[in-house]
Amino acid sequence: MFGNDFIFFVLVSLVSIFMGLFVLLKDTRNRVNRNFFYLSSSVFVWIASFYFEDVIRNQQWLNVLLRSDYFFGCLIVFYFFLFIGELVELKILSNKIIKVALYLPSMLLFWMIFFTDLIVKGFEILPGGLNPILGSLEIIYEIFLVVFLLAGSIIAAIKYRKIVNEKRVQLAYIFTGLFIFIFIAILINVVLVDLIKNSVNYTFYSRLGIYSVIFLNVFSGYAIIKHRLLNIKIIYTELLALGVIVLSLVQLFTAKGISEFISQGLIFVALTFFAYKLVRSVEVEIERKEELQEMATRLAQANDQLRTLDNAKTEFISIASHQLRTPITAIKGFSSLLLEGSYGEVSESVHSALEKVYSSAERLVDLVEDLLNVSRIESGRMQFTFEKASVEKLIKELYDNFILIAKNKKFYLDIKLPENPLPEIVMDYSKIRELVSNFIDNALKYTEKGGATVKAELREEGVVVDENGFVVGKKSEFGKVIRITVSDTGIGIPKEEIPYLFKKFSRGKDVSRLHVGGTGLGLYVGKAIAETHHGQVWVESDGAGKGSRFIIEIPVEHIS
């Protein structure tokens, strides 16, 4: 129904306009995309004008087509220049006055081509096709073409040498398309013109030189969207969609009869619609994945920044704590000497004041030590010395240290040890002593009446404690464990507060009522010590006002 010339023209035209629309719809506000669309549209009209010059025989229409051929030919090089300029971010194009001035030659050519005989005077129909008769100022048209084509090419070449990012790759694709276009056009319309002019297919061959502009169009469009097309899923989908559309289009133009042409046309429209929907759905999926990836990257960067800040904070705490340690130790030492009378007797009022100074200095020493421990834990610099030692000995030592404090407060302090001696375990004696000491100290601080009990026992297996501090099961992988429980009759702990007790700077709601000097770091440090021994530490309470049980388990067999 349609000849090969028409099918070839339709395919080339569709590729041109499809590429222009495809790029434009990616980002309609981007000046690069808009100028490429104008370039593609000019290519489409130029090719159509050239094709219909050999098809239509109406004199008036031929006159319009010939002049359109010349005008849109100059628009191609003009928008090629603007496209390159915007792509490489040419500074002069940001000046509105200069940009408007660049349009003036095109407007002048439009007037001269369509409304005067200065460039296109007329035409004559020869056996080989339409032969234009040029006017006296045809040289202006040629200068316009050469200037804008060379300007765009030179700017691209200069920028190509200076840039190293993605734009360098884009310019390489554009140069490739431009080279193929010029090479084929010169080869067919200049070098081989004498060879093909007597051929029965001369019209078709001569059009190949014109149609080769599609290489510039396709390579330039690909350069813009290259980073998107690198996704293999999009490549396969779009190639499949394009293949189906082209096949349907070929069947449309090779239809035999009007009824077949209509049916094939409906099929073509339906396939085009579904192909578009398919490609768009894949693109949306890729866009969402890219957004998620970008969010993940930003989150990772934010985490890195937070980690850096946290490390800086830890380092600051370490340095500040070390600097505080010396003067506080001096204050505590000299206060102790004054209280002992080493510098002479002091009055009762001064003695009372010195006791307060000594007590405050002692709290500061504990605070500094807690801060240093936190710093060592978070920076991985806490040192452990593992040796075989007796838990019973450790508990008896702590009993001797705290019994006087308990009696002064009129509290009881009991220890419960098994009848059979507990096995010695490999542990850092000083660290475990510090941990249990902290438990006993808290028990006496946060108790108003009654007292505390320290119990040690051997168990066949340990327990599993979740991240909220609750026992959720048995843990037999380390075998037997020694459990130390410090129970008290104090203020107790509501169940909802338990998950926060072993976090940094965290304290229960009611503790400040009885003891204002706590930092909320002791339990955090204790948990880290227990976990280093492959043990567990947790707290149990029957509720507010019903006392608490602080428990630590350490495996009997040392785990390296």
C-alpha cells in the first residue's frame, strides 16, 4: 500500500520526534532538554519538507516546502548551538539580553526566506527532483549555517578538554552523532553523487544524506538520558517496546487494502499505549528504587556524622575527666588531712564544713571515674585483667566495706553464701568488685528502711536477657554460671522504667528524692563489664515500694 521511501521516512521521523518528546518529558523545566526538543522538532520538519518536495506537485505547496526546507535547516544548527551551550553551561547564555540577541538572526532569516526572494527566489522541477533557484543574499544563509555549526562544535571541543565529569561523556556521544551525520551526508551528496545520479533509486539514495541527521539527534538524546538508560531493566523494556511499535508500524504501512490498514492502525495505537504504560511503570519502579537508595545513602552519611560527633564527644569526656581528676584528688586528700588534724585542731563548725567538702569531692571522684569508664568502653580502650579468683572472697570484702555504712543508717546488710564452696572463676577481679559494689551502694542509697542482702549461688545454666532488660529464656551455651543477687527493701522500680536503667545518664523517677548525686552511668558501665565476661546483668522488682533485685551472672568456664 505504501512504498519503501514512505516507510523509511515515517520511521526516521518518528524516531526523531519520539526522542525529542522522550527527553523533554524527563524534565520539562530543564533548558538542555527543551533545546534538544526544539532541535528534534526542527529535524522532523526539515526531513518532512525534504520528503514532500519530491511527492507533491502543487506549485504553491512546493514553494512553501522549499522555503521550510531552508528555514528549518538553519534552525537545526541554531538549536544545536543553544543545546551545546546549555549543556556545557556557557555563561553568556545566562545573560537574557545576549540570548535574545542570538534569536535576531533566526528571525531575520525567517522573514528573508518566507517573505522575500533574497535567499530562495524560486525553483524548477528537474527529472532528479526539485532544483532551488537562490537569491542574491543566499550567502547570508550559508554564513549563518557555518557560524552556528562551528560555534557549537568549537565550544563543545574546548569544554571537552576542560571537563572530566559526566558531561565529557555526553559531549563524546554528541561528537559521534555529528561526525556520522556529516560523513554520510558528504559521502552520498558529494563524493558518490556522480555514481548514484543515474540510478533508478537516486531519490531514495539522495535522501539518505538528509536522513543521516537522525544520528546527531539520537546520539545527542542518548547523551542526555545516558545515566538513566544504564539501568539494564530500562534498556530491555524500552527496546522491547520500541521493537513491538516498529513491527506494528511496518505492518500498518504494508497493509493491503483500507480495511486491513484500519485494523492495523487500531492495533498500532493500542500497542503504542500499552508500550508507553509498560515503560513508564518500569521507570517509576526505578525512580522509587533510586529514591530509596538516595535516602539510604543520606542516612548512612548522617550516621557517619553522628558517629564522628559521638567519638568526638567521647574523646572530649576522656580528656576533660583526666584533667578534672588531679585537682579533685588534691581537694579530697587535703580535706582528709585537715579532718584528721594533720595541720592542727579545727573547730566543730570548720570540721562539719570539711566533711561536706570531702563528701562532695568523693562524689566528684566517682563521677569522673564513671565518665572515664564510659569513655574507655565507647572507644574500646577499657583494659581487663582476667585471673582466677574467688567470688566468695569478693563478697566478704564488700561486706566489710559496707557494713559500717549500713549500721550508721540503721539498715541490715546480710550475705548468703552456699554451704559448698563456689568454684573460682576467671574474671577481672577489680571490675566485678566495682560492679557488685555499685549494686550494694545503690541498695543502701535507695532504701528508707530495712536493708540489703547479697547472695551468691552456683547455677547449671544462665539466662537470656533481652534488650529491654527482661529475662526471656535459658542460655546453656556457656554451661554453669555463678549468680550474684543484691536485693533490697527500697523504693522499687516500676516495670516500665526497667528498660532505661542500663542506658547512659538514665535514672528512675523517684531516685533523686533519696539521692541527688547519681549520674546514671554506674549501671551502664556495669552492664558493659558483665557482657565483657560473657555474662548477664539485669534487675527485677515487684513494683514501686517493694524493693529491687540487681543480678549478675558470670560463666564458670572462661570464654576467650
